[in-house]
Amino acid sequence: MKKLSLILFVFAWAIAAQSEVLTLDSCLSYARQRNCTIQSALLDVQIAQQVKKQVFTKYFPQVNLSAFGFYALDPLIKVYIPNLMQTEYGREALEEILDALKEENPDISKDIEMLRWGVTASASVVQPVFMGGRIVVGNKLAQIGVEASQKKVEVSERDVLQEVEDTYWLVAGLYEKRATIQAVRALLDTISEVAELAYNNGLVTGNDILKVQLKKNEIETNAARLEDGIVLASKLLCQLTGVEYTGELELEPFPEDNAVDALVLVDNISVRGRPEAELLQMNIKAEQLRKKLTIGEALPQIGIGVQGGYSNFFERHRWNGMAFAFVRIPLTQWWETGHKIKEHNLRIEKAQMMQADLMGKMALQNEQVYNQLNEAVRLVMQHESGLKMAEDNYRISMMNYEAGLTTMSELLESQALLLQAENAYTDARISLKGAQRKFNNLNK
């Protein structure tokens, strides 16, 4: 019983998932949560934050522990006693030591063996006091890395959502064209009925019926191509949003917006607020900080610390400790550092030059997007007017054909013009939707 309930639940969930109506807002929301490009950019932010935390640890003391032990197959110190006895210094003392050692080891008359094993351990704490300013500069550079990665998230999200919206309206527009083709099929069926009636009454020849059939074949070919386009565009939309493609998508109807409301009139379009402009400035600032890091490598370095240790050699336990300070002054690096500084100056100059160039290009891009938006508005208005004329022209042609005042070729031509006007109007509305979002994205 439980198994049956689970199956019914899964089945009901699958039906509900398939029947979900995808709106533009839901697609944009899914893309923010699931799109690979956006998620990858968010991971880059986390990576930059971890790098910042790594650099922050340089402010704190560096603690190190070490230990060493050994056991040698042969003693590390071996002294041949007869050679010692030949020296004048310490002969009497050596004889007394040998007499004492012989009581424990009678074979010691030839040599003395020492240091077969030993252990040592130490701990040190070093606090950097001044490292040429590299720690402070490194932390500032890491912070810029975090801010830059966050700006890249904005760019990635903007571009991905632009593509999602373009694809969404593309699919919706293709659905509109499908509805147009279905309407054309109905018109051709009506024309076919009229032509057959006229043929049966002897008013026209069989050529009119043949022309209608050829037109139907042409429409079916276009319909097959349209269905292929719908499948590919739907799969692309699912890939961008992370929605599983299960076949036909259900979208909200294509809205009938007033094109005049989309007209934009502005005196000046600024690019300063765009994340790309801020990234360019961050690039210059980062290069300036890298220059300071290079200078810091050639400055004196000061640190303090303490160290303690334990050792056991010759079976004697010893503890010791010390406090120390160090000053390290690079003397031979200034020659190399001078060339590195010149390199960074050139890189800064290059970054500033690229910033000026790209700012100019972005200004032109903004102006282009502005022009495209207003052009798209005009196209919608023009094609809307053309569609009304095509509808009137087809209606008049049908009435004239039924009255025997026009030929089938002229009627089919008016029908083809109507289909062309319908598709042009749909394409113009799709272009307007994309132009609106692109303009809003670049001019927030």
C-alpha cells in the first residue's frame, strides 16, 4: 500500500512538473539558482574570500614544531684508545677514566664508542614586525580580488539573464508563428473550399485547386522547420535555466504591449555605473598594489620570536630556550627591483590606456543599444500598421475571388503577404523585448 502511494505521489508530481507554466520571471529565477555560468562566478567569489582569509593569517605569529630522533647502526663517535695514549696531553686523566670504564667493560682497551642514539624537539614562535609593508598591501590586494569577483558575478548574471530573456521570447515568438501557421492552414482550407465550389460550378479550372494544394505543401514544409526550431530553442532555454526538458514547454502568452511606451528619450547615457567600468578601475588599483609589493621585497624585514627545545644525547636530558630578533636587509635586490618597478609602471600605464579605450567603446555600445531600442519600437509600429493593411488586403482579395473579380494567384499572393506580415510583426516584437532588457541592463 505504501509503495502504491509512493508511485502515485511521484506520478502526480511528474504531471504537475510537466504542467508548470514557465513565466519570464520564473525562468530568470531558475537561471539565478541553477545556471552554470552564474554558479561558477559565485564560486569564484568564495575562492577570492578564502584567498583573503589566507593572507589575513600573515598578521599573526607563525608557530612551528619540529622533532628529530635517530638510532645508528654504528656509533657516530668512535675513538681509538691507543692513539689517545700516545699524546702527552691528558694521559694521566685518560688512564684514570679508562681504569674506571674497564671495571664495567673489560674490552674497552681498544676504543671508545659514543652517540648511538639521540632525540631532539623544538618549538618556535615568530612574529613579523615589519615585512616591507607586504602584509598590509597583500590584504588590500586580496580585498580587491573579492570585490572584483563580485562585480564579475554581476556581469555574468546580467549577460546570462539577457540570454535567458532573449531565448524565452524567441520560444514565445515561435509559438506565435505556430499559431499563425495554424491560422494560415484554416485560411487555405477556406480557400480550397471556395475553389472547389467554383470549380464544380465551372467558374474556374483545376489549376486553382492545384495552386492551393501546392501552397498547402509549402506551408507544411515551413511548419516542419518551425517545429525543429521550437525544439532547439526550448532545449536551449531549459539548458540556460536548469529546467529539465520533457517535451513541449508551456509559456505565458506573448504580451501585447504598447510599443510607444518603450520609447526612450535621454540626453546622456553614462557608463560609469556599469560593473565593467568598476572592474577597469580595480585592475589599475590592483596593479598599483602589486608595485608596492615589489618595493616591499627590497625593504628591510624585522621580526621577533621565541624558541624552546629539548634534547637527549649521551643519556642526558636537556631543556633550553631563547628569545631572538632578526633584521634582514636585502642589499643586492635593488637592481632587479628597479626593473620590476619600471615593469609595473608600464603595466599601470597600459591599464589606464585600456580603461580609456574601453570606456569609449562602452559609451558607443550604450548609444548603439539606445538607437536599437528606439529602432525596434519604430519597427513594431511599422509592422503593426503593415499587418492591418495585409489583413484588409486579404479580406478584399477573398471577396473579389468569390465574386470572380480576381484570380487564385492574386488571392494566394495576398495570403502570402499576410503570413509575411504576421511573421515580421512577431519578429519585431521579439527584437523589442530583447532591446528593452539590454538597454535597462546597461543603463541602471
